[in-house]
Amino acid sequence: MPLRVLSIAGSKVGRRAGCWALLALAPLALAAQEITLHMNVKLVSVFVNVTDRNGAIVGGLAREDFALTEDERPQQIAVFERQSELPLNLTLAIDTSSSVRKDMAEEADAARRFVHAILRPQDQMSLLQFATDVRELTPFTNKVAQIDRGLSQLRGDWATAVYDAIVLGSDRLGRKEGRSPRRVLIVVSDGDDTAKSSTYAQALEAALRNEVMIYSLIDVPIEASAGRDLAGEHALITLAEQTGGKSYYVSDGGPGGLDKAFARVRDDLRTQYLLGYYPKNQEPGRPFHRVQVTIPRAAAEAFNIRHKTGYYLDSPAKGK
């Protein structure tokens, strides 16, 4: 605020008094500037899915039903929403390697039906295919016709770059301008990573840093095949668990199994609880913070509660 000094015209005494007043008040003005505080506390968003012992979705829970801790320190839930209608940023990554090539047409058809069922005007979706390398067939859009065109361009190759696809998909979701807190990566693959470029650890870190939920649709072409990559399948399952998503075996659905898996993903995304909190008593110097959500009133085995295991405090690197 500007300082106004009353001067006495033609009086040296008045002018001197005004100067002394300015000198006396200057430190106070500087002090006022120096003590301005800027608080920048990050709201942490945790999307939660709750099912009962039989796998049925549990709706109707209230904020008071949940308890949330960060690094075992209780936190206050500041934001709560049921069946979140928040915009969705979603990337669909489809394996087109030789091991799943025979299912490519079925994958494209099922994916097309999924896109038409889930994409709303406020949502954005992109399409990746991965084999020896990863290619973006459709950038983020809310137009189903553009996704359809991308699905018609799926092309096969030999190797399988699963982890490269997860790293690239997660980074692009994290860099999306005007990004929604709901960032989802759906991976359709048998899990057999043969490209050996990115690692499982790098894929998991990329997903967690960019706060991406992974849904793994595991398509095993030959159930009893001696070449089946059980370790790769387990990696896809664990990636989903660690990021708050879920994994489904396409074969478990019988005929039309991929359509049924996509439908379960769609239902999952429509029945999430959003818990948001501003971290308090945060442990300094810790790059990764573990989050746990419970329902204290219920027995531990009464519900299956799914959410991301934690988050990195620093933002993901830009310009990768």
C-alpha cells in the first residue's frame, strides 16, 4: 500500500519530517513484503473400488465409513465422491505381436464396442499398439470415429514391448494438458515381454508417478502352451494391483470373453469412490508415500478394497 506523507508547503521542517517518516516506515513495508506466505499443498486423489466376499460391487458407503492413512499416519478426508463422474483420460494399448496375432480381429472388434460404450463428451482416449515397438495410432480425442479408424490400422510384428507400452502410455497420460485425476491405461496382452527394453520396475514407477490405474486384460492364446509366460502374466496382475486397477483373464469369460472383460472394466470405472486429502504430518525426505484405505466398522475380510498403493511426491519428468 503506498505511503502518503503530509508536507507543509514552504517549510523545511515539514519536508525533513516527511523524509524521516519515510525512512522510519520503509523497514515496516519491507517486513510486510518478506512475511508473505505461499502455501502449495497437493491434494492427493485416491480412487477406491469396494466389493464384498462374492465380488459384488458395494455402493452406498459414506465418507464416515472410510479411514485413510499415509505412511501409517491418519489423514482427514477432505473430498469424497460416490460413483465419480469426473472426466476420464484413458489409453488403450493393444498387443499385436506374433503370439496374439490370431486374436487381433477379435481384439479390434471388442475394443470398438468398448469405446462406443464408455467414451463420453468430457472424456479423452488414445490408442496404442505394441509389438516390436510402440506406436500411437490415435492421439487423445473424444471422437469415437477417430478411435475406430485407429483400430482398423492394427498391424502385427514379432516381439512384444509390454513394458515400453506401459511406460510410454503412463508418461503421455501424465503430461496430458487439462488432465483429469482419473487416468487409466488398459493393456490387452499375454504379458510375454520379449523386447527387453524397459523393465517391470520402470513400468510400475512410471504408472505410479503419473498416477495411472492399470487394467490388465490377459489374453492367453493357448492355455496349456509350454511357451506360456506365467511370469509375464503375474507381472500384469501385480501392476494392476499396485496401481489400483484390476486384471482379468479373457478366457475366464468363455465365449465373448474379451467383451465381458471390457464390460467389467467399464463397470469398475463407473462405481469408484473418490477420496481426496491434503497430507498432514508428512514424513520429510521420503520420495514415495504409502497409502492405505480401510473400512473400520467392518471385519477385515468383509470387503475387498482396491486402490493405488501410494504416490511419488515429486512430479513426473516432462518432455520425455
